[in-house]
Amino acid sequence: MLTADALASLLIKKKITVTTAESATAGMIASYLADTPGMSDCMKEAYVTYSDEAKEELLGVKPGTISAHTVYSHEVAAEMAEGARRASGADLALSVTGIAGPGGGSDIQPVGLVYVGASYKDRTVTRKYIFSGDRNRVRRKAAIEACRLGLALVIK
């Protein structure tokens, strides 16, 4: 996971703390980052929030945001990242919400639909992806893209 390694190394070098808020990836981002020695000095917390209630209670995602935009949206990915950053006190937060499959998709929101978010300082950015492949491939791609987005924010 070169992207995760690069992000972890940069966080360690710059002494930037990180937290994750993961749904479809179930802790995979945190796991990828933790593979880098020294990351324990930077990792604050890792939230796995599959249910809407967990997103609301632990991360502060507004119920109105979920009902207006669905749980698979830019808005929810942004609120997950911002909420995790606030709740943990970390400098950077990475989030993922999506449909890894094999079920759960629809014509409007197909399997492989993933939103990743990153919140760093006063900036929050989200990206939408539709990945192909099986459940594990979708999850791996989502985790890597979340790390890539975090890396881009920290480098700026």
C-alpha cells in the first residue's frame, strides 16, 4: 500500500495526528496506516460506523443530512470526516461511506459506489468513485483513495 505508506510517513515526519471514520472499509484505512512503524504516535482513534445511528451518535452526522442526501453522499462523507476530527481532536480525519457489495446496490446507487472524505485544518474535501470488482477489491480501492486524498490535503 504505497499510498498509505506515503501518508503515514508524512504524518509521522510532520507530527500530524489522524483519525478515521469508516463504513464500507470497516477499519481498513486505519489498518493500512498502522502498518507503518511509528504510526502509533499519530493515530488518535478509528471509528467503524456502519449504522446511521453510529454515524449520528459518534461522529455527529446530522439525521437531516442522511435523509436529504442518503448515507452514500458527499455530504455524509464530509460530515463523517469533520465529526471524527472534532470528536478525536486529530489534525486529519479520513472517511469512507459506500456500497461494497455484493448486494445493497440500485440503479441510482450501484454496488461499488463510494464517497471518501478528508478533513484537515479548515478544509474538507470529498470524492465520489464507482469501483468495479468484488467486495474486497472495492474496499481496498476505497481505503487507498482515502489515503490518497489525505495525502493531497496534507501536502498542500
